[in-house]
Amino acid sequence: MNNKLAILIPCYNEELTIAKVIKDFQNKLPEAIVYVYDNNSTDNTFKIAKESGATVKKEFRQGKGNVVKSMFREVDADIYVMIDGDDTYPAKFVDSLIDPIVNGEADMVIGDRHSDGSYQDENKRMMHNFGNNLVKILINKLFDTNLQDIMTGYRVFNKKFVKNIPINSKGFEIETEMTLHTLDKNFLIREIPIKYRDRPEGSFSKLNTYSDGLRVLKTILWVFKDYRPLAFFSLLAGFFFVLSSFFGLSVIVEFIYTSKITKIPSAILSVGLMLTSILALFSGFILDTIAKQHRENYELKLTRWIENNTK
């Protein structure tokens, strides 16, 4: 294989595991360059990574999304392997993740932790499992897919994908954003089952159950609104229509029987809610048209990028 390989490891306070992760991937892919991007660690992550033979850089903007954005901009390769620095993803699976990229069968390959049940067995944080499942169910419904692992940190990409994804996420939503980009822009995606292992003793997750739980709920609303605006605003329109009918029904009944309207506040509220419903519906149509135009423009830009990079 003559492809240039890059191992991308975003890191924050992983001094207990980073040396092992680097060594495992160096042994498995000796021809690859290992890049570690340290995200303001307060321990010895930077020093240990450098001593382990990795190319180490600093990303001062806090958040995994910011780290991945810098990695994708700065690192040049044909195939990119992204892995967390916490030693939860075994290097032995990397060849099976790379193969679909090499064979042109995928633009992004996901290391699926859920199919064999290892993530559920090893990860004892119940709220994290619950949040993962919520996002997975929504995305599968919206895009008519059957993906098993939306938030895995073990992924392989080709250059076309890496150099043509606009990253907006700052934190751990980055995995969800990459999956959505793949589905929405019609990139090829594959899932390969892997084994997951929990962090070693003394190593701690950077996720917070409550704040990241709220972030999951925010992500669900964001996904629905941005990627399926007509469905999202149609539901809002329906909600306000029902409320308008509820408050306006008594006003209509009164007018039919008495030819008078005495419930002025209810009438005003009903009209306001009905106007809101109509505005929501029209907003959905407008945003849906804009989203379609955005996809078309993206396809044209991607075509030009492919032409420029295959000459």
C-alpha cells in the first residue's frame, strides 16, 4: 500500500495511556506518522507523547471539535486514522477499518462498539449509553439508516472527506457532526465491529453526565432542525395549530350561537397562535429549499475539488 497514513490522536490529560496508544499504533502501522494534538493538558501528556516518538502539537482552543478541526486543516495524508488517547480502542482492528478506504468502498469507516455488546459491558456510565441511543435512534429515523454507533472515537477517513468537511462543533459533538455530514452529503460510510475496553484504573473520562446530557438533548434538536427543517417546523406548526384550535373553539361556538364575541383575550390568543403556526410552516418550506440548494452547491464544490486533486 503506497498511501500516506496519518494517525490522529486528540488528547487532554491522558498521561497514563498516551504512550501505550502511540506504541500500539506504531507497531501496527510502522509506516504511518502519529500526530498527537494536546488540548491544554495539565499533566505530562505533551512530554510523554513527544518522548514516545509522536509528532506533537498544541491546540489552545478547548474542546475536541476544535482539536479535530486543526488536525484536518494541518495534516496532509491519503488516509487518516482518528483514535482517542485513552486506550479504549485496540489497535489490532485498524487494518479492517482501513481496508474499505483503500478499496474505495467508503469515505468514512466507523469502529462500531455496540454490535458485539462490548461497550455496554465495559462502560458503566448508564446516562452515556442512554444519550448515545437517543441520538442514534433519531439519526437513523431521519436518514433511514441502521447505524449502530454514532459517537465512536475510532474512525478512518479518506482525504476527500477530511478536506471537505466544515466543522462547527467545539466539543464532543464532533463525532455526531461527522456522521451527519457523511449521511447528508451522501458520502460512503461503513461500520466495522470492534471490541471496546473501559479506561484503565486511574484514568478518568472527560465527559460530564449532566452537562453532556443536556448537550445530547441540544444535539438532537439541532440535528432535527438543521438537517430536516421541513419536518421540524411542520411539527411546530402542528403544535401551534392545535393550541390555536383549543383556545379558539369556544370563541367560534359562542359566535355561532350568539353572533357575538365576548371572549376577546381567547380570540386574540387563538389568532396569534394560528399566525405563528402559519409562519412556522412557511419557515420550514423556505429552510428546506435553502438546505437543498446548500447540498447542490456542496456537490459542485466537491466535484471541483476532486477534479483539481486527480490531475
